[in-house]
Amino acid sequence: MVPMERPEEAILDGSASVALTSAIEYGRNVGVVEYAMVPGIALMTRGFAGMVRLLFNKHLTSFNSMAVKDPMSPESALMVMILAEKHDIEPRIVRVPAGATADEMLAAADCALLVGDDAIFEAAGHSSMLDLTDEWEDVVEAPLPYMVAWGRLGVLTQVSIDEINAARDEAVLTLADRAANHPRTAEANAFYQRYLRGEIDYVLNDEGVRALEAYFQFIFYHAAIPDIPAIKFLPDGALPG
């Protein structure tokens, strides 16, 4: 497994058999190549999952600008959709350097979009914030499919799929030790507690499939993808159920 900035490109050019990406990337590449999801594998979030947070400056009564590190990221796109749908707000996007801290982002705009590790570790000390998953559930009434695993048809075997699922099961067993040994123990343990409460889940089940259907309908309505993709599974493109 090799971390990449744009893992979906490795699927499209054939240099990787499977990639873990934002669910929006699965939808963006409809018709480019024949692909399907890895059954059982996803990052699903519920409630205050803490994976994507919008931090606000203190004492605001409204906001007009949002600092982001990557305006083209799926998280930025999804937050803009949710703000428009739920709050009727279209903030001005302020791009900040990739290494900017939360405080530096808040100095540049009314609010700051924190994603992934930034959301987990840099939100400490800030009390005024929105959680993307919580906002998503208010609008869509379904869990947020944060990431899915997918690849080209005819490349991954059932044996490989079983190995990927087994590796997932082994990895989650290490979360407690990883949290305990992390330099930022408090924040890492808070993440682990959210996993234990089911707010963060690494399994794609029937509920997750229904959540993906709602997800693709929503982002298609907001013109984020060219068409609603079929949800099908490797190794041969079988449909759910």
C-alpha cells in the first residue's frame, strides 16, 4: 500500500489494483474505465466523527469567508454543498498554504476547514465549530460515506479481496495501541473513542450501500459528478444483494 496524493489516478492509468479514495472520486470517473468497489471496505462516519470540521472565529454572528488548503478537495466541495443546502450560505473561499495552522487559517477568513489529521489534532481549544458528518446527517438522514475502496474489473481476485478485508480487521485491532503511543495521546484517544462508539467505521455493509446511494444522488443534484454511478462490487461487477 503506497500513500498517494491522487490515488484515483493510479486506478485510471492501471498502475494500482485498488485505491482508497473519497467516495466522490468514484462518482467523478464514471465511464473512464470499468471499475467497481471492494466489497466490505469503506470509511463510514456518523454523528460528530471529527474527520472534517469547520472552525469559526469567536464572537461571529454570521460568516462570509472560509479558509481551505485545497479548494478542489472532495471535503471542500462537500462542505460548500452542505452550507448551501442547509444554511443557504455560499462563503468566499480563501486558499491558504498546505502547512497553515488552524490559527493561521482563522486569521485569513471567518472560518477554517480542517480535514483528516488537521481535524483530529488541530481543533483542540476551539469550541465554535461544525462537524461535516453531523451536518450531512441533518440534510441527508444517512451516514456519510467518507472513503471507499475501488479498482478495475478483472484485476483483483476474490483471494485478494479476502486478504484486504482481513488486513482491515487486523489494522483496527491496533488502534488502541496506536492511540496510547501517539505523541498527541489525548486527541488520538478521542479518535479511538469515536471509533468505539461507531461514529467511525471501516466496514461497508447494507446500511453503507444505502448511504452511498443517497450520497451519489445528493452530489449529482449539486452537479459534482456527471452521472449517478452504479454501485457494484469486485471482482466481477456484481450488484449489491
